[in-house]
Amino acid sequence: MHGAYHGEYKVPGGKLVVVDLDTEDGVLRNVRVAGDFFLEPDEAILAIDHALEGAPADTDAAGLAARIDAALPADTRMFGLTSEGVGVAVRRALAHATDWTDYDWQLIHEPAQSPALHMALDEVLTAEVAAGRRPPTLRVWEWGAPAVVIGSFQSLRNEVDPAAAERHGIQVVRRISGGGAMFIEPGNTITYSLSVPDALVQGLSFTDSYAYLDDWVLGALGDMGVRAWYQPLNDIATDAGKIAGAAQKRIATGRGAVLHHVTMAYDIDADKMTEVLRIGREKLSDKGTKSAKKRVDPLRRQTGLPREAVIERMIASFRGRYGLSEGHVTEDELTRAKELAESKFGTAEWTARVP
């Protein structure tokens, strides 16, 4: 039987951890850990339960993991399980976190939009999820023009060579999330956003939420023959190089929501990118790498699939895991997004708010 608290956590790249527990006088009681992981020897599972029994209920995930590590038999072997993952499952139980399958997910995959409108749609749709007027949404972008998208706190002049951007017809826009610059060419880029209720990431640290929200795409890439993993804080990497970067923005209004968006390199014009992005030159220099092609290894080469097929397989993987119905941007949402694109994301004031 479930205790007063029930939590689940899929360890990134691993297995599901399930925790049921009660609390009494501010400490954990009747803790039971289960899941589809592998653990040797058998008594290690009892050691985990005993380690958590009596722990202060406000202990963070790292503190819970330390208790587990200290209690495990010396010959313990874990497969698909980590002590930290158990700690996170406990924190999610205590926070009454929801799970992916608690929601009716909606897919938005519409014709190409301008870069500024994409920025606005992210803000509007995530605010709608926070307000409870929109279900959790996976939005796959189609780009109407080449662009550089800079992070909310980046310096415009430090990131972009304006003459090179103009020469190549590249628009520069600023998004609401932090992180680094993204170089976008419509046929060479795969971008998606998740607009999710705050409850889905309850009990997760900011760092853990990145890997948690993209575990599905690591599985999709694996099905396409690409062994990928999360490289903290916000990169998706392979043995051949980085293939994607993620960014997040938390919306505190209403019930709260999280915007998590990812840009993946399907193909790349590395020479053009390093002409336009000033930070690209610095990063390559820092890493002792002469060519961006060695740092970013596109999905086209790694999968051998057309861009459209990669997107289709990603969507199918998400649908197979969590369910996904076809949806669209409503008239009201589109109207508000267009207004926001004009009044905010398309303005020099916003784009150069950090000069």
C-alpha cells in the first residue's frame, strides 16, 4: 500500500525509482523503495530503506544520498539506479510532484514562423499552461528565417558580429530564458519547446530538471542509433560532439510553469556560424579546437536520416512514452503572440537590453 507520500523518478539514462513513505514528527517513516532497476546483493534494498528511515524530512537529495551510500554493503552494485536518484524520488514524494503520465499532452507542429514570433509563442503558451488554460505542450518549431537567438542575459555586442549577420541575412532576437547563443538556419536546425506545469519538476534541483525534461529525447536518439547523454548544465552530447543545447524559464504566475526549449544541430554551416557568433571563436579557442565542426557534430551525419524523419521519430517516441494529441495555437494565443512579437521581441529595445 502507498504511504502518505508517493514519488517516482526516472533516473536519466537509467530506470524508474518509486518511493512510498510516511512522516512523523518531522522525520521519514515506513520508507519503501522499489523500481525496475537492478541491485546486488538483495539485502542492499533493505539497507536503502533503513538508511532513509528516521531521516529529517527536510534533508535534501544529496543528504539522503549520503545516508544511503554510508549504509550500503561494500559489494553493492547498482544498475539503472543511483543513490542520488533515490534521494530525488523522496524529495518528489514529499513535494507531491506529478508524473508525465498524469497529463494529456498536446503537440503543436505548425508552419514556419518568424524568429520574433517564436520567442513570443514560448512566452504566451507557457503562461497559458501556468494559468491552467492550456494542457502541457510539446511544440516543434519550423523556422521562417535564419537567426541568432541570444540568451536573456547575454551582451548583444559581445555575442554577435552585426556586419556578418547583416551580410548573411540573419535576424538577431533575444529569448526570455538564459544560456548561450543559438545559430539557426531553417533546414539545418531542429528546435522544440516543452511548456509544463511546475508540479512536474517539483522535488528536482534546477540542474536535475534539465536532464529529467529531456530524458525522452535521449531515448528517441538512442532508437536512431545515436548514443547521447546530458552534459550538465544544458548540453546534449555524444562521443562525436555536442548536438544540442537547452534553456529554461520559470513562470511564477498562476499555478506556475516551466518553459524548457532545446535547439539541435541537424546540419551546420560552421564557417558562417563562426563569422556571425563572436562567442563561437572564444569557445573554440578555449577548448583548443580549430574547427566548429569538431565541437558540434550534427544529427544528419550521425543518423543518416532526413530532418523530417528525425522530427517524426522524436514525436513518435514522446507519444509512445506519454501520449500526445494533435493540437494548435488558438486564435487568442496567436493574437497575443503577434502583439508581443511586435511590442517586445521585434524591438531594438528588447534585443539590445543588454547592449
